[in-house]
Amino acid sequence: MTTIHLTTKIKATKQIVFDNSRDIDIHQQSASKSNEVAIAGVTTGLINYNETVTWRSKHFGLYLTHKSRITAMNFYDHFVDEMESGKFKSFKHEHFFKEENGQTIMTDKLEYETPFSVIGKLFDLLFLKKHLIQFLLERNKILKKVSEKDN
């Protein structure tokens, strides 16, 4: 299993950052480089507890679908999305929000497993982990920009 931890400081209330983090439209904006589009489940606006979204995107030259469900939500501190179907063996993304000194500390914890045993682990080591870090950094850059504008 691979784990990625990222922390982003945003000059906005945690309510704004929390809601923007679960906004399907903002996510699509942040994932535009991979042509990511919500095609089923919640396809616009805010996703809530026990709701699903299915994404279609292009990564490594391949069109992929990924269905996630919000499996935990504690307004405005934490929520979790977990893969129900897709190319990963497992995929769990935890989102944490803490307000400090007039800003929100947003922490991502992404845990995933690749399929295909040794080949999957090698692909992760050489390409996938870096790709996912860049994907999250771009997402967080857009979240920061939108949230600070909304504040």
C-alpha cells in the first residue's frame, strides 16, 4: 500500500474549504488536464455522505473510469471518499480540515494499492505516485485559489 500526505494552507474558513473540496464542479476544473468529467452519480454541486460519483478521465494515454463513495463525513472537519470500482486494488482519500490563525490547514491522506503484483508496484514506484502527487497538488492549487477568492 502507498500513502501520500499533503498539507495546504488556505486563507479561508474551514467551512468554505470543506465545501469547495467536495464540490464536483471545482474538482472538474482542477482536473481539466486529465479531461476528468463526472458521468454518473452526483455530477454537479456538492457531494454528501453515502453519495457516489463516477469520473471519466484520461491518464497515461488511457481513458479510465473511477467510482467513489463518500464513506464518512463530519462537517466541517473531515470526509472520506473510497473507490467502489476502478483500476486500483484499493483507493481511500481522507480529507482533514483544521482552522488556525485565520486560515485553514487542509490535509490529504491518500492510501491506495495497485493491482498486478510486482508490475503494479513497479509502475507505482516509477510513475503513479508522482502522477498522483502532481494531480493532488494541482487540485489543491485550484481549491486554494477558489476558496481564497470566496472568503
